[in-house]
Amino acid sequence: MRDLFLILFLLTFILVSFRYAYFMALGYLWIDFLQPQRLAYYVFSQLPVAMIMGVGALLAFIFFDKDKRIRFSTLQALLLLLLIYQTMATFGWAALPAAAAVKWDWVFKALAFSLFLPFVLTTRVRIDAALAVILFSTAAITVSAGAKTALGSSGYGTLSLLVNNNTGIYEQSTLVTVATAFVPLLWWFYGHNGFFKKSKLTFLIAAGITFSFLIITIGTEARTGLVAIAVMAVIFWWRSSKKALIAGLIAAVGIGSVPFLPESFTERMSTITDPTTDMSASTRLAMWEWTIDYVRGNMLGGGFNVNKTSKIETEVVSRTGTEGAMDVSSRTFIEQGRGFHSSYFEVLGEFGIPGFLLWMTIVFMFYLTTRSIYRKNKKVHAEMDEDDPERELFEWAMSFGRAASIFVPTYMTGSLFVGIAFQPPFWHIMALTVSVNALMSEKRAARAALAAKEIEEKSRQRRQVGRGEPGQLAPA
């Protein structure tokens, strides 16, 4: 039955795309986030659904999309350079060519589709629809996990998600980071989407999804989530005009939730201040030291999955007893092939200093683009008449820029502690940002051209009056 439902869902995307070509791209986003092939038992799990929807999206764009546009921004150019550099590293100087090719395969597809998305997302409706698919697909995972957490079925590495898989967005620290960063975008969608009007029902749905996005930090006991939530809260507070109220609410929620937190959660969070007492935190630091040493001798990096060549030694401190009578002991562990546990060190180790600088430039430009969307459209919005038919569109774009500018630092904070540099969520939201920026640049240019035309027409009329031409009244 589940396979039949998933197949029907997939066919819906395909069939609707014959009328609305961009639905093939939406179907690819659905597969990229929810990974429905992992939910299936039989037939659906055997289908190459990602390839079907990816190729279908390209063909639908070429042959059926009446609103297609070839938009190429600075961010897309930088992304193309990154794809070229990654390919050169994979097939040129990778330390582990076979392992590098495996990771390159899925990274290349994810980033290439993000490069392609702005060509498809050319209207407000399409952008809203794409974000809806992204948010609701993620919510399908977090609502299930949040319910299990609320019922007491949680724990580090033990919280059961929709599928028993530890890759992509289903990796728990990745899910926590992505879900937390999606909170501002979710509330932007609630307030400004063109599909569902604001109501008590939609508010409750948005609140419920937000709760699921945040509670999985408790369910997974991922320290990454706690830090990301803290950063997001500080940004919200800083940009709020009611700082005292927001600070009070944050403090009340934080303090009020402490009695309800499981003991295992508070114990794990306490290792943030003393990483030597936790195996995971200790190996993380050791792996970062290994990465820096590796890049010193390999300035171009070692290609994808170079971390599999690592060998690190860590010392974990154990403290028992009470203060004043503390028994301290330590154990040394040797591990090979550990993950980078940080997007920053992931990029540095795999692509060296040039790749790291290119990646950081993309991140920085992404953030600047979100702020530019906010500032430029806010300026136009402030100058518009109340009854201007495009006023709401500029408010939509302005608010998107504000939400996306919170998404970027929140996501990048979580990325400090989990290797998700090339996971699709970041790049797909960047594609939506490029699309919003391109759409509103066209709208602003059109309004500026119209305003210039009106000024020129008024100037022409004044000249005619001054010359006393036929049909005009001569000046007194």
C-alpha cells in the first residue's frame, strides 16, 4: 500500500508537469528532501526516481516551459566554478580516487540542480511552491520524530525517524541543523505565501511544525542544534523592535523547559564546555587538528572522502566522585577514517585553501544577496502608494530577504559541528534566493523604466506648452 501511494504521488508530479512544466522540478525537490525511495518496501524502492525526475525536469524545461528564462547570477557563476574545481580534484589529485568519485556523484547532482533551479523558478507562484515542497517534506520527518520525542522515545543516535538510515537529511545532526535554520523561512511562508491565507488553522499548523523543528534537538540530543537555536534566537532578538519582550520570552522558554528535559540531554549538553570528557567531542577536535596538518602538506586538499585516510589519537578524561574527592582517569583511543564533523574542515581538507576560499566566498555572497533583497525591496515598498497593486509583491520579497538572512548564519553555525557543506538544503535555498533576486530586479527595472517614461512624457508636455503648440494652451 505504501509503495502504491508513493507511486501515485510521483505520477501526480509527472502528469501535472505536462500542464505546469515546473512540477517536475518540484518532484525532484520532494525526492531530494523526503527520499521516498527509502520509505518504500518493494517496487518504488527499485525505481531510479531521482534520475527520472532530474532528467524530466530538464526536458520539461526545454520543451514545455513557457516561462523559462536563462538567468545567470554571480552566485551561479561561483557555484559553477566550485563544480569545476571539485571535478578537477576528484579526477586529478584525489587521495582516494574511487571513494572520491562516489561522493562526487551525489554532490555534483545536488549542486548542478541548484544551479539549474533559477531557470525554472521564474515567478512568485513557482518560488512559493518550491519552498512549500521543501518545508513540508522536512516537516514530514520532524513531525514524526517530534511526536516520538514528546512520548519519551529519544536519545543520542537512537531516535527513530521515518526510515532507519543515517545519510543525507536523515543523519540526526544534519536534520537538527536544517530544521532549525528553516524556522524563519517557515514563518515567512506562513505570512506571505500565495496559497494559504493566514488564519487560526494555518497559524496552528506553522506553530506545530516549528515545535517539531525545535524539539528534535532534544530528541536527538545533538549539541549542534542547541548552538544553532541559540544563534537564531540572538538574531531574532537583535533585529526585533521589542528587544525586552523577546528577551523575556526566550528566557522564559529556556528556563521553563529545563525541568522537562531528560537527564541524558542535560548531561550531553554539559560536554560543550568540557569536550575532553566526551568521546565524540574529543575526536572532533583531534580530527580538526589532523585536517590542518594535512592541508599544510597538501594545499589543494585531498579530494572527496580524504578523511578516510586519517588516523587520530584522542584522550578522554573521566571524572568520578564529588568535588574535593574527585577521581580523574583517562583513556587513549586510536581511530581511523573519522568524519570531519565540520563543514568548514570538510571543505578545507577535501579542497584545500583555494576550494575553501571559493566556498566561503559563495557563503558570504549568499548572505549579502539576502540582505540586498531586503534593503532594495524595502526601499521601493516604502515609496509605493498604499493602493499600488505591486506593493504586496515587494513586501513578499522584502520579508523573504529578511528570513533568508537569518537562515544563512543559523545554518552555517550548525555547519561548524557537522559536515554538511554540500548537502542539498543550503544550495536549494540559495537557488530560491537567486530566483527571488532575479524576479525582483526585473520588477524594479520595469518600474524604473515606467517612471522614466512618465517623467519624459511630462517633460515633453511642458515643452509643448512652452512653445504654444496646437492643442495646448499658451502660457499667460
